[in-house]
Amino acid sequence: MKLPESVRSRARAGFTLIELLVVIVIIAVLAATGGGAYMHFIEQARQSNASDTCAQIAAAWTHYHQQLGFWPQTLGSGVQKMDTEMCEILGKAGLLDVLYIDDNEANTGLTRNRDNEPELAVGLLSPIGLDLFEKGVRGSRVEDHLYHFVLDANEDGMVDGSDGLPGSLGDVKVRGDAAVWCWPESEDARNDGEVFGCNW
């Protein structure tokens, strides 16, 4: 006996289990592909942010030297970290917005733009350092992700190994007063001289 057309169409109105599983698999594949692209985009944005900050720090040190004609007495040749002391030097000179408050002196004119900036506990942290700090990591692991810099100590117009640029950066030669960089999270990458963000 043949079923009427209306009964047959009603029986076929929903999805079968196979069709439902196929749709779920397609959605999962699309989500996995999109998630990887999103994470890559986020990482690129963090690196771009770090490189922009490196350029701002380099410009600040360059302006410091141009305005005063000398480097701070606390600085010698070699690698320096943008710790709280370096932040205070550039902050007091009005060359870098480091959101730093000097608790030792009154009326220095330095104020925070936002409250509870975590990088101020140790200095100017890269995006990796900020992430570690916010996860509760402290000590040398976080301090590895302060921005690092080398100044043109011999004033030959070039920052290179003679100014103390570390050997792990290879044959990098930076034309200017300062080379600034921050390290990636991987210790192997740091040992190979790979940087997360830089101004060259």
C-alpha cells in the first residue's frame, strides 16, 4: 500500500543522525581553522605593539642625548633594562609616558594615567612580561621581559658590539643612538638571538 504524499513529507521533515554528525564535524573544522587564524592575529598584534614600544623607547633615549648632550651617569656601555630607575629618568625628562610615580620624593610631577599598572612594580614590561605578571609569576622570569636597550656609548653614530650589544644578536648594527628590543618567552629562542620586538 502506497502512503499519501502528505504522510511521506511529514516523515522526512527532520535531520537524520548522520546528517547531524556531518554538520557538527563541519562546524568543528571551521572553528579550529578560525581559532588558529585568530591566535596568529593576536600574536602578530602583540609583536607589533612590542615593536612600537621599542621605537618609542629608542626615540626617548635619542631625544635625551640630543637635549642634554650626554647619557645619564648611571648608565655605562652594555645592555640595560628598562627598570623603574630608567623609567624615572625618561619620565622626569618628559620623554616617555611610563606611568611611574616616585614614592621617594614629593611633587615630582609624575603620575599614573591608570591605577595599579602592574609593569611599574619592576619597570617597563613587554606584552609577554605583562601576561606573566598578571598570571602571578614574579622574579627573574618576569624581569627577563623588561625592554632591553644599548646606547651609543662611544658616540660613533652606530650601536653595535663595541657599545655592548650582546653577541646573541649576531651582527646587528643599528644606525642611531639606541637599540631597543624585548625577548620572546622561549629561552632557546633568546639564546639564538631571536627577539620578540625591536626597533631595527
